[in-house]
Amino acid sequence: MKIGKLHILNVLALSIMLAGCFANNAPLEKESFVMGTVLSQKIYGKSAKEASLEVESKLRSLENDMTVRKPGGEIYNLNLNAGVESVKLGFDSLHVLREAVRYSQISEGAFNPVLGPLIELWGFAEHPGVPGKREIDKLLDLADYRDIVIQEDWAKLRRKGQRVDLGGIVKGYAADVAVGIYRSYGIKSAFVNLGGNVAVIGDKPDGKPWIIGIQNPRDIHGRYIGTVPVKDASVVTSGDYQRYFEDDGKRYHHILDPRTGYPAQSGLISTTIVTESSIKADALSTAVFVMGLDKGMELVESIYGVEAIFITNDYRVFVSEGLKGVFKMNTGAERYKYHEKR
Ligand code: ADP
Ligand code: MG
């Protein structure tokens, strides 16, 4: 009797231990709504819960600092004081602003963080509609990123009416911040997706790379044109399908060409950047979308460690040197033609 009971207790203890092990191996998977979009986290390791909560609260504070639509934040105040005075900024806003200017320079103005008034005019967020050309041209004059002055702990916009909009870069920064928080908890394997800005830490626990799907730009959400395997990297896509409206049968999407003030018509409908940092991937995916196939690919090939997948409006798919044989087209995406050489 006694031995039997002990045996049962041992079996019980063993199964509790095993359950504990499995529980540790299962990732924490969580979805929340932050920065106007869906935040998905998949985290392996024992501090997953604490890390996920810290990421949520840090991202909410970044949203408050950098949103241009709600009063009180740092970038909101910067815009409010355009042409008047300088505004003190915290570390995060200063860093994102500096990077935004740097990518404007690198892309020769294709990336532009002072399109605020034009983005507002097109009303992509609330009341979309095609503005008059005269209004566009008037605001185009204000869209000069060289009017952003950044010093040690403050910044200013030189002219009245100028407004910064960091929508093309801030989600990438937030994904990098999330990765930093995971690492600070000793997490070795994690996946974060902030509205299409993906970043991963390490491999999956089974030692295989994370497989990231690239959205088919003309299919329903979640249908992929192909996949790319990654480790310790970020994958960010800009596309004309993410936010747009149609007028008179024409598509008007949310990535503006800073030279014209109209949605970019570069012949590309989707640009994906794969690289180690998500802020870089975010800024560059927006920039190359505006630059088009040849100039965009030239820029990608000129920066060490940056790879890309471009899709044209006639359904051709181009990848940079480093993704040849790595990016895999899905068999279901027949409409698209993969091109090795350009
Ligand atoms: P998403 O926000 O859909 O992930 P992007 O990273 O490409 O896509 O950013 C698009 C956003 O960036 C727009 O909604 C707008 O706020 C801003 N934006 C639009 N055109 C430009 C541009 N040429 N340079 C920088 N930011 C831009
Ligand atoms: Mg971007």
C-alpha cells in the first residue's frame, strides 16, 4: 500500500515537472492594440510575461511622445511651435528625428519626415479625398526636411506651418525597442510584429530560422507571395495596399512622393526590406517605394547588410543579391513572375 502510494506520488511529481517543462517551452503569444495598429508578440523563455507587459507600456509611451494627432506629446509640441521656438525632446523622439533626417539624406529626399501638412490634406487617417493641385503645391513648399534643426536635447522647425510626421519610421523604432526589452530579460527567441513591421530575436527554439511571409499585395490579408527565413533580423514592407482610397477608379495610397505631393507612382506596389535593425528597414522600405525599382535597388545594394524584395505593378518580383535562393516564391502566386536578373 505504502509503496504504491509513494509510486503514485512520484508519478504525479514527475508529471507536474514535465508539465512545468512544457509550459516553459510554450511561447507566450499575445495581441494588443498599440500605436494605431496591432502588436503581436510571441516570446519564449521564463520572463516572457513581464517582457511583453513592459513592451506594451513602453510602446504606449512612444506613441504619446510621437503621435501628431493627439495634443500634449513631444512631436505634437514641436509642430505647434514651428517657426516660433525650439522644443525640448526626450531621447526617443530625438533619436527617431535624427534617424529620419539621416534617411532623408541617404535617399536624397525620397524619405521625408516633414510631409505632415500634405498627409493631413490627403486625409488618409479620417476623411480621405483628392485635394486640389494648387493646395498641394502650396504645402509642398513647406516639405523641406532641411528645415528640421536638431541640437543636443531640443529641436525646431524653421518655418511656420511645417509639421513633422514620423509615420514612415516610428513603428520600426518601436520594434527595435521591443527587441531591446526582450534582450534585457535574457530572452533568446522572440517574434514581434507591429502592424507589418516584423523583428525576431535568434532562431526559433528548435534551431530553425523564423519564416516570414511577404504579403501578396493584391490578395486578402495573410495570403503570402513568398517567404523569407530570418534570424536576428527585421522584415518591413511598405505597400500601396496598406492604406488607400479609390476615386474615379484610381487608387490613392498613403506613401507620398515628396517631389509632387501625390501618392508615389514609381511602378512599385510593394517593397520589403530585410536587415538587422527595424528602424532602418522601416525608413528604407518607405524610401525605396518612392524611388522605384532601379534607383531603389541601387540604394539597397549600396548599403551593407540590407536586402530587399520589390514587387512591380506588372507583377514582377525582384530580390537583391543576398536574397537570391533565400526568398521562396509560393506556388499559389502564379500571377507573379520571379526575376533573378534585371
Ligand atoms: P505603414 O505605415 O503602412 O507601415 P510606411 O512605413 O511606408 O507604411 O509609412 C507610411 C507613412 O509614412 C504614411 O502613412 C505617412 O504617415 C508617412 N509618409 C508618407 N509618405 C512618406 C515619405 N515619402 N517619407 C516619409 N514618410 C512618409
Ligand atoms: Mg516605413
